[in-house]
Amino acid sequence: MEYRKLGKTGLEVGVIGLGTEHLEKKRETLDEVLRLGVEAGVNYVDLLYIEPEYWEAFGSVYRSYRDDLAVAAHWGSGPCHELEFSRNCFEGILSHLGNGYAEIGLMTMAIESDETWNGWAQEATEHLQRYKEQGRIGAIGTSGHNAKIAIKAVESGQIDVLMFGINMLNQDDAEIEALCQACVAHEVGLVAMKPYHGGTLLSVGGEPSGITPAQCLAYVFSLPVSAAVPGPRTVSEWQATLRYLEATDAERDYRPVIGDLHGYLEGQCTYCDHCLPCPEGIAIGWMIWLVDRARVGVTDEVRGWYAEHQVKATACVACGECLERCPFGVNIIAKMQEAVALFESD
Ligand code: SF4
Ligand code: SF4
């Protein structure tokens, strides 16, 4: 394992870290993933879940590896940033970790908009600053998807760690380049989430794309990131990630892939939204993301997300405007029909 400085936190973290969002919620899976990770030298773990039930169920598993880990405990969750809830959950996590301490207190999705950054994130920062002064966390971080606000957060001097989506699909993205430079200049530890773009880089229509986890990770590690946190669902997915450590230079070489990403991903939606605007107002990328997500099960949660969209896939009139703009040759009309079949038929 290669270790890198996590900005100015004083921590050295293995380049491969662990994201826990998608990991199947079984104690034996978490235990095996942590065991394999720690044996391989993984020491950075992002702890996305804040709910007391999660920590009741899994706290003791984390505690058994606690001495080997630097953890990012989240403040607030995607659906709820309410102050009392966030604080109570954060206290719960610190106590479940066994030593009342987290290396990083990380605000969940605090940089999605100016409103979130200037609003609840400032309030959360004040609280986390107090935890830091009391020695109950070592550093303050945030996560999110908006590069412009992320740069603002990095330049504010208020955060020590930033978790942001970085992968091969950003190769020509000037904003991501500026974000990397800002992190270097301000000594903010950059943690790359979604190094496989949620698995999109690895498979097309359920078949292997020809791009490997080792190539995806090697690309991310060619940038000034401290660590990447792939989010495996299973032990075997985690093993596929850890194989990077044994991969040869030739197996890690991402250059042939990055030169022909559109070829490798022909037909696969990357949710980039280059196909918009749809004259009927369909959020095409979101619709296809929901269809892809439904491949592992049409859960009530996925149905709920679909229901939240005012303009449904049924609005598609097959005009074909989007097809001309999609760089990946996705059969968008067929995807809209699939969405209707999945979510709008009984
Ligand atoms: S359909 Fe094509 S353009 Fe639209 S989000 Fe998917 S990949 Fe991007
Ligand atoms: S084909 Fe359907 S989804 Fe595409 S732009 Fe036309 S109406 Fe929108």
C-alpha cells in the first residue's frame, strides 16, 4: 500500500480507503471487508451512516478494528441536516467508536449549493470547530458534488478534508483540475469518492466494459488525491478493488482506456446530462440512473425517487433530439420505455 499525507491533518492514509454506503448491511460482510482491508494496509474509512440503528448494529464491528483506522464520521445525512438530529447522531457515533474520537468530522453534502454552504454548513462548522478544540475530532471535512462551491470551501480555510467524486470521466474537466490545485495550495486532503463512477465505468448493460478497477484507481492516484474510497457492495467487489495492490504497471496502465472512453462505454449512460434539454422537460440522466438502479431491485425507495419527478418518462414523444447530443450513443428512447415499464405499470 502506498501512503499519502491527508492534507495538513497530520494523518498518513493508504491510497485505497473504504466507502461504506453500498456495503450490504450484514455484520459478517462488514467484518470480512474490514479484516481484508486492514490486512492489506487500508486505514481510511468513510462512515456515511449516522442513524443510531446503524451504529447499534455495526458499532462493535468497527470497534474491533478501531486502532487500525482513521475514520471520517459524518455530520448530517443526505435526507436530514437538522441541527439537533445531526448533533445527537454525531455524539452516538463517537461513543460507538469506543474512544469518543473521530479523526475527521465530515459534513455530508455541505457544498451542493451556495445556500447549503452559506447556511447549515456554517452552523455545522461552528459545532465541529468546538469538537476539534475539545480534542474529540482531529479535523473538519465536507463532501459534495459541486466543484465551484467545493473550491470556495477549500479556499475558505474552514475545512481540512474534502471528499469529492473524481474519476476518468472528469479527465477534461477544468473545474476538477482547479479543485485539485486549490486542495494542494491550501493543504486540504482530497479524498476521491466514486472512482468507478458508481460502477458505470466497469460495466455496460451488465457486461464488463473492459475497464478494470486497477485502471480506474491508477488514474485517480495520478492526481493529487490522498485516497480513493470505492464503495463495494460485497466482499468480492472489495477483493476486486484490493487486487490493485498486486497489479503490474501494465495492468494499471489507464492510457489506452482514457483515450477511447466513449468506445468502451458505448451505450452506457454516465448521467452527464449532455443530452439536455429535453423539450418535454424530462430529467433524462436521472430517469436512466433510476432504471439502472432498479437492476438490483425496484425498491420502494427507488419508486419514491421516481415519483418525485414531476415530468415522468411517459412524457417522451420520441422526438430524438436527445439522441443527437448523447456522446455515449445511449438508446434514450428505449430507456424511457424501460422506465415506464418499471415504474408506471402495475
Ligand atoms: S443519455 Fe447520454 S448524454 Fe444523457 S446523461 Fe446519459 S450518457 Fe449523458
Ligand atoms: S426523445 Fe424523448 S427524452 Fe429525448 S428529447 Fe425527445 S422527448 Fe425528450
